[in-house]
Amino acid sequence: MNNRFSDRDIVDWRNYERIRLTGKFNMFDPRAREMVGLSKERYIFILEHYSNIQDQIAESKIAANINNMYE
């Protein structure tokens, strides 16, 4: 598995996702960025790589589940 994104990227994505799931903001609204607590640059990075980071997290969960089956 290719872990293209760092732990920091994943933590920032999870913070973004936590706010997104509330449904209170359009995620392009500057108030959403304030709620997430990221710099403009980091926020744009998460927006641009949202799906790829999500895929990496899902792959990691699948790999962990497979490893747990054989322990």
C-alpha cells in the first residue's frame, strides 16, 4: 500500500470531515475553514486531495482488518 499522505494530512482531513458532517456550512464558506482551524494553504490542500486522502484511510482500515483476521 502506498501511503502518499502524512499523518498530519490525515489528522487535518479528519478535522475537516468532522465539520463537513455537521452540515452547517458549505465547505467553500470561509467560516467552515475557521471552524476546521486550518491555514488557508492547508485547507486548500485538503480540498484538493479530499478523495485521495479518504481512499488512503479506507485502504489502511481494510489492511488493518485483514491483519487482525490472522492474529
